[in-house]
Amino acid sequence: MDAPTKFVQIIDFETDRFEEMRKLAEETDERFAGRSGGPTHRLVLKDRNRPNHYLVVIEFNSYEEAMANNDAPETTEFAQRMAALCTRPPAFTDCDLEGMTELK
């Protein structure tokens, strides 16, 4: 039987309140600590060519774990608070992870 495909969600957002966004993420990390089924990795990217534009890449062990995480009340609260800090609604892209290579 094949192992579940890892799942990645990309959140594309704009904010002029990034430090508040960072604090919200840190607070949420503390609240979610020790909870199973949550994200395994998070990468935060700042666009060099568009001020206040960010991408967050979040990896989960599977699509099913990501959907269970999305359905959690804590995640809904985080998403609402995050959206309130954005200058436009965030956009979400859902992806199956097809490959990853460590380059040296």
C-alpha cells in the first residue's frame, strides 16, 4: 500500500501589519503545540518586488490531516484573525507534493 501523499497549502496574502501577523502565528503555534495532525513545516516568503506581499507554504503529512486541521475551531479562529490583518482576502492553493530534493 502506498504511503499517503504529503499535502501542501500555499497562502498568498498582503498586509501592512506583518509584525502583528508574525505575533499571531507565534501565538497560534504555542496553542497548537503537541496537537497531532497539524502542519509539519511552514515556510514564510516575502516578495521582493511587491511590498507587503507574502506567501506561506505549509506542509502536512496528508490531505486528510490538512482537512481535519482546517475544520478545527482553532484554525477557523486563526484564519479570521489573519484575514483581519490583510489588505485583501488571502488566496489559498492546495497541492499534492509530488517531489522534493535537497540540493547541495
